[in-house]
Amino acid sequence: MSKIERKTAQPVGDALRAYLKAYHLTPGLNTQRVFAAWDQASGAAAYTIRRWYRDGILYITLNSSVIRGQLNIQRQFLLEKINAILAGDELFSQDEPLVGYVKELRLK
């Protein structure tokens, strides 16, 4: 494990980002932020059974075919809204190569 270098005083947000990056915690945190953005953008958290994110694709399994049909129609809007939420999220690391913005949304 690498140590975080002590320099001058810095804001807590910058120190937190440096800590997350030093201990390789940003991919997991970004994944959780993507899932939270899905819940916020779709409003279907209660109907979501499974979430999975890989290579820019967010896979969502829903327990209601009616909800899935409605969200399927709004897929492009949801994708834009999720990415807008992530862009405004201070904890989301935009320069993380493993887990970044959502490129595609697949509903099952």
C-alpha cells in the first residue's frame, strides 16, 4: 500500500479523493454511485431485483414487466439523466478507467 504524501493544507474533498485513489477504492465507490443514480433517475428502486455494471453497460433486472416496458421506452432519457446525476456527484470519480459514465442501459 502506498502512503498519501503530506503536503500543505487541502480541502477535505480533495483529501478524500486522494485517499480513495491511493487505496484503489474508486471503482467500487463509482459502481455504488451508478446504482444510486439509477434509483434516483428511474424511481424504480422498489422494483429492481438486481443491478450489475460492467464495461459501461448497466444491467438492470426488474420484477415487473409493466415497469420494464415503461422504462424501456424511456431508456435514452434515463441514460442521459443517470449521467447528469453522476456528473453532478462530488464522490463520483470521472477519471476512473474501470468504472465511468454509463454508455448503455439494458433492462431485463
